[in-house]
Amino acid sequence: MVDSLKNSARKVQDALDEAGLACEVIEMPKTTRTAREAAAAAGCSVGQIVKSLIFRGTRTQKPYLVMASGANRVNEHILADAVSEPVEMPDADFVREKTGFAIGGVPPIGHTAPLETYIDQDLLQYAEIWAAAGTPNAVFKLTPTDLQAITGGLVIKVA
């Protein structure tokens, strides 16, 4: 039930509602922290899972959100070229500070502040994709077009 969502998942549902998307956050009985676990829980392929990853610019300390297909590993050199600075994976505190969510549940929407966002072009091949919804066991289904619309993300090759 949507009414019984944990606070972080409720925050994502509220952001989806505010964006005008008819998506429903679902809390799964098992963890969806990894792409493989999320795919098993959602009954889809690993490629249909949206991994929301935060990178930090090494010069500016700016956060960058990359939404990658669960089947792909982000090539940091490709991302560095896209953002015009070297990038690194930050610690969990940085991720929570910049997004309002813990690693393993970072959603594509509902962050504390807007984030410069990049979307893996490989996600566009699917009719539906699944994204994290604020907790390590909450997800929601959407289309790649909806993902682009709610995030304003730039589609790039990430792998």
C-alpha cells in the first residue's frame, strides 16, 4: 500500500505524484539494493534496472547523478569527458548529503537539490525500466521517456 510506505519511499512517491507520473512505489519483501537483486524482485532483466549512481567531480566537488543500466559498469573516463572534470566515487556521507538518500536506495527523483544528471543510452532500448525508490527494498516502474522527462538527464554512452 502506498499509504504505508517508509518515509524515504513516501518522499519518492510524492515526487512522482508532483511530476504527474502515474507510477507507484512498491516495497519488496526482499532487498533490491543491487541490480541483480532488484531484477529478481521485479521479474525483469538486469539491463532494465536503473542504477542511480553518484559521482563527485575531483576539482569542483560537484555531485553528478548517473542512471546506468544494471547490466553496465560506468566508465569514469567517459563520464569525466562529459562533465569536463575527473570524477570519483564519493563516500556514503557525501551521497546522503547531496541526495537525501542512502546508497542502495538512491532514486532518480526527489533529491534534496537538483543534480546534473546523465542517462545511460542503453536504458532506451527497453519499454519499461525499474528504478530505486528511496530505500534498499523499494522500486518503481517507468519508461525511459518518463525517466528523461522527470530528471532532465542528458542521454550518453556510459559503458
